[in-house]
Amino acid sequence: FFFAGAVGAPPTLMTSVLDNMREMIRGSEVTLGTVALGLIVWRLLSYKAAPKEEAKSSKAKSAGGKGKRPEEKKANVARVVGQAPAEPEPEEIKYREDWTFAELKEYNGTKPNRPLLVSIRGQIFDTSSRADMYGPGGPYGSFAGVDASYMLATMNTEASNANKGFNNISDSEKQSLDGWDSFFKGKYTCVGKLKSLTETGELA
């Protein structure tokens, strides 16, 4: 009887087995408790395989389920939107002493891959580290890409004062320019000189 239940015998066979058990019980010393115990064991054995099948089905659903690992999601996003284009490498400036005003104008902070240059007394300084001050929208943004000597000496930042000779400034204005000149030399790297403006302020 137990063997039949363990191997998953069909219901008709199990019914026949039960009938035979009833006939055996009649007139014997087999108790109803023994039969009940046998039935419980049979039920356990006959349904033993069911949870395994359900577990397999559950695992299969999980494998093809709704969620995906973060790595898979990232990979899918990368395939859809592609990788962001790489930023251009910053341009390297080589020191030279033949800069023109037109060339200097190209380094006024409007091109992200180019350094931010400011000229004082014809000496050109790289102020890229303080783009917040000398870049577009900064308080000294008008100094970028030009010689700012006259503007700094007179503290007049109008565009018409850019690239202007400063040989006729007053003594107090000259002192102000001297202070700015020392400040820039101590803080920023000099990358060249203008050939169109001398350090004494004459336009060449």
C-alpha cells in the first residue's frame, strides 16, 4: 500500500488497494489508528513531488520575470542612448612673443577647449583656473581675450578701452596698473607677449 502511494499510483489502483485493506482489517487485530496513519503517510508521499514542480515553475518565472539586474538595465540604456561624446582635449599653449590682438581674441572663454587668456602690459596670462572671474558672465569677463591694461589702470571696463595704449595714464593709474601687474605675475602663468603693444604702453 505504501509503495503504491510512493510511486504515485493512479486513483483506481489506490481505491482497489484500500478495498483490500478493509477486507484485511475485518476480523483482524489491525486498528483504525494504524489505517489512519497509513492514509496520512500515503497522502504525504503521493503529493511529495508537487511542491518540487511548483518550485521549478516559480524559479522559471523569476528567471524571465519583470525585474533585471542593475548591470543589465545600464547596458540596455547604453545601447539605446549610446555613450556621451568625449569632451575635446584642452588646447596647449606654447610660449611665443608674436601674438596679435586678433589671435588673443580667440581665447576669450567662448570656446571650451581653449584657455582663458588675459593680457596686461602686453604680457599674456592664462587665467583658466578662475573662469568664474574672467570667463563669460564673470565680473572681469571683459578682460578675457584682450589687453586689459587701460581698463585695469582706470577701472573702466567698457569694451572701447580694450587693447588701448596706456602710456599717457596718470601716476595714480600707473600705480594701480603696477599692482595688477604684480598680482597676475604671482598668480597666473605667462604664455606669451603681444607684438602689437609694448610694456610701456605704446601701440606698435
